[in-house]
Amino acid sequence: MFNNQFPKRNDNGLIETVSSAAAQQRKKRPRGDRLRPGALDAVAKRDPGRSRTSSPNSRQSRRPTRSSSSHLQVREDVVSDSEAMGEPKAVAAFVGIDVSKDKLDVCMLPGGECLQFGNDPKGLAKLVAHLKSLPACLSVIEATGGYERAALLAVQDANLAIALVNPRQTRDFAKALGQYAKTDRLDAAVLAEFAQRVQPTPQAKIPEKRRQLEALVTRRRQLVEQRSAEECRFQQATDKFIAKSVRHMLQTIDRQTDAIEKRIAELLESDDDWRAKLQVVQSAPGVGPVTGAALVAELPELGKLNRQQIAALAGVAPYPCDSGLARGKRSVWGGRKKLRSVLYMAALTARRCNPVIKAFARRLAIAGKSFKVIQVACIRKLLVILNSMVKTKSTWRDTSTS
């Protein structure tokens, strides 16, 4: 006899489907004793022959399973350093923080209590005080383009555990639960449920010096994009006054770019580790000051991971798309988009002046590969070489002659 399936809304307003037998069994067990689906089942995919190391960008403590891909499935958000967080503690409360420009919607589990705080220093102080009153809480916050940074740093400064997650991942999680409605309060409840079921690894606090370097690299990239747009406007300008205005703007952008590049160079020179890493990566043909600064600022894991992990982290690892007898086309997915754009230009230069990358690209072209396939493969090979050089602290000349 089949059990009747019926929809049921849990304490957070999320819809879940359970059988009548499961519903009766659920009443007999307290909430804290239930097995959280997803906490142990969601895994990183890898090749059977690869070592069973954890994903560099995974925020879960999970058992890895086997797959046909030799690369880890990673997200494009920032990797957290689990060692910096110390030994994992038993979590008794789970908090979801939904961020908007002016306010923070907060939901806490168990209990489903929902509160609202201002996204300003006063509101953040109240949020931190409330989180401190909870027993061993784990908070989850989404990356929202910068508005989440103040709340993230405030919670980290209070030595509280908080995980920064990709909004796409939590939205897919909500859809998997059958929660298609979207409001700030519901999003906070979804984040709390995500924290409870998935238990992502808390985000390690980024040192102030590294945050400053990342901000400078990002600002330089913004100025380069603005200059490209202004150059197009200058070419299309027919009025002399407008052309003069655009020319003045280009000169201003050039001055700002030079000042920022000077500040980046001074910051890199002030740190011994950064200076040593920069010297290693810039010894490779095709890697200049811009690429070197981007690698130091946006890829601190360089030299600490294996080649599969570093390729997946940058988003240049090909993933399979197979089903049954069908064999789909391999494609790259995820990773750090801004860093990949910088590596794209470095790989273009390396294809002309780097003998290893040049020979590799020629071999792929003879095999009939398309330009994009060759380019992504060259990015991956260049990144793997740089990762090995930084790991062994050897320059390009030492690597090529060994």
C-alpha cells in the first residue's frame, strides 16, 4: 500500500513534501536530532584516480564521491581558510542575514524568529549584540555586490562564525525546497535553512592589507573599462566642445590610473611574501605587472593547491555533461570571472612569446581545436605552471631547465 504524499509547510514557511509515515515519525523526534539532508550528501565531483582531498572552494564538510570529472566542482565566491577558523565548534543556532542597501533582515533557527536591523553602524552594533546572545551560532550572508561587506566585517570582528555564499546557490536551494516566492524576509528564512542543512564553512577574515590591495586592483580595472568607453565616445564625437570634454576625461582617467598603479606597486613592495610571489610569477613570459598584481590580490591560494583545484578555482576546468549513452560537450563553468579575464589577456601574450604555451597552442590547432578551446586550455596550462612555480619558489628559468 502506498503512502499518501502531501505538502507541508515547515516552521520557516518553506514548503516540503513528506509521506504520512514520515510525518508521524517526525513528530516523535526533536528537530535537533533529525538528519539534515544535504549536509553530508552534497559532494565535490572528481576523477576516481584523484586523491580524495577537499574542494578548495567548498564551504561544506562533506564526504567526496567519485565522478568522471578530474576537476572539483567549485563556486566562484571567495575561498575561506578553514585552518584560520580553528577547530570546528558545535553549532546550536543558525542565522540567515538578507542584505539590502538600508536594512538587514535576519532569521534565526531553531525557533524561526525574524528581526530587522539597519544596514548602518548603529544597526550593525545591535545585530552583533544579538548574535552574541545566541549559543554558538553560524550565520550565512549572500554576496550582494558590496552591501554585505560592512555586516560581514562586523560579525567577523566580533569573532563570530559567518559564511559568505553565492546568491545563485541559495536561490537554487530555495527552489529545491519548493520556495518560489521571494521577499527579504523569506530570503532570510531560506538562508537560515541553508545554514542549518548545509552548514557551510565560516569565512576567514581577510587582512586589512589584502582588502586594500583588492580594492586598488578592482578600482584600476574600473578605470580601464571607463577609458575604453570614453575612447569610443571620442571617436563618435562630432561637436568640438564634446570632443574636448571627452579628451579631458581621458586625461583624468590616465592620471588616476597612474596613481593607482603606483600605489599598488608600493603596497606589493611593502610585503615580503607578496614581493617574492610577484618576482616568481613575473619571470614567466606573458605575465606582466597587471597580471602579477591580480594574481597576488585575487588568487591568494596560488601555490597552495594542486593543479585540478587551482584550475577549477579560476573557472578554466572543463566539466562533463553526460547522460546515459550521450556524451555532451565539455565546458568550463564558475570560478572567478574577473581573474579569468586578466589571465585571458596574459595567455594571449604567452601564445606569442612563451615557448611552452606557444608549442601547446600549436599542437591543439593541428588537432583541429577551435580558438576558444585553445585559449581556455592555454589559460589553464599557464595557471598550472604558475601554481607549480610559486609552490616550489622557482622562477621560469629554473622551471624550464629542470
